[in-house]
Amino acid sequence: MPMKKFLRWLIHTVLRLITKIETTGYDNLPKEGGFVIAVNHLGILDVPMAYYGLKNWNLFIPVAEKWGEHSLLKWLGKQLNFIFIDRFNPDLKAMREMIKRMEGGQTLVIAPEGTRARDEKMAQGKPGVAYLASRMGWQIVPAAIIGTEDRLFKGNLKRFKKTHIQLVAGKAFTLPPFPKENREETLRQYTDEIMCRIAVMLPEKNRGFYAEHPRLKELMAEQG
């Protein structure tokens, strides 16, 4: 059995043993690759959710460069199409690799927060994905992961109880072209747009930084 096929089987098998996963809105995913799935990041279970939720593995995930320092994780990252990225400094090499993969039809799965929410609430999103999506015209699918908080998962595991997880995909959208003026302000607005489209699908307790954001309130009003 090829290694990637084996890993896919292993991820699905383990997740079926320890979780009960419900998916909603997957008809919103574009039929072909070359788009972005932007998600919130609650816990350690979030990464395998991408490989469980998508039918094919024509995807890649940026992860913190520190994980690439461990030989086993570096090997695993190669099998799972990770891109190790510097979260604290402009990483032009990683950006060029992302663009190359997107042009090749792969799907970028990324948490704009950059790290998991240890307080179980959304943090302010980082602007990298908004910048690239605007400049390149990529479609963005906002997606919410609900129920993967480390506290809940570890507690259920100790009690031999399955963790109930929801994967919700919103409607795809594109950001306007990146302007020549007011770039910093526009970039923040674009990032907030992505994050609020994720937040509107989350329970109120998980919305964190965006809980009172005006754009989130607009989206909630549109839903009726």
C-alpha cells in the first residue's frame, strides 16, 4: 500500500474510533482545486480534519517552521504536503511555493490565526492569506471547525467517549483586487472579512476577537 494511501486509511480509522464527525455545506466547495479553505484553529485535532473532510489529498497546509526541526515530523509533513513557514517574519520562499502549488491546482488549507486558540476563542487573523488571495484572485471557502477544543477532546478520550465534531463549509467568495493606496487598512479589512465569515458559523463562545465585530453583525443579520 502506498504511504499516502496508508496514512489516509490510518487517519480515517483513528478518527472514526475517537470522534463522531458531522459535515455540512460541502456542496459549497469548488469542483476543481486552486482555491483556499480558511478555517479557525481550536485544537490539535484540526489538522487531521482536512484529510478526513476532503475526498482527495490534492491539498497542502502551512505549519509552523518549528515542527520541521523534528526528523519524524519533517518526514510526516512531506507525506501530508505541509509547507513549513516562518510565522513571525515575511517568508518569501514559502509564499512562492504556495503560489506554485495553487497554480498547479492544489487546495490551500490555512488557519489565518496562525496558531490554535488555547483559550478556545478566535484570535485576530494574520493578513498573509488575505494578501495572497486578493493579489492572485483565489476563491476562498470559509470553514468552521466546531468541537475540537483540546480540553473537550482530552476529557472525552480519558472517558473513552467519542468527541462530536462539526465541519461546516460556507459559500466561496473572492476579495477585490488589492489597491495601490490605503494598503494596510484594506488588508486589515480583507482579513476581517475572511475571519468574520468563519466566525458567523461558530458558536458565540468561540468567536473571541470577532464577537462584536460590525462585519460579523452584518453577516448575522443577512442570515436572518
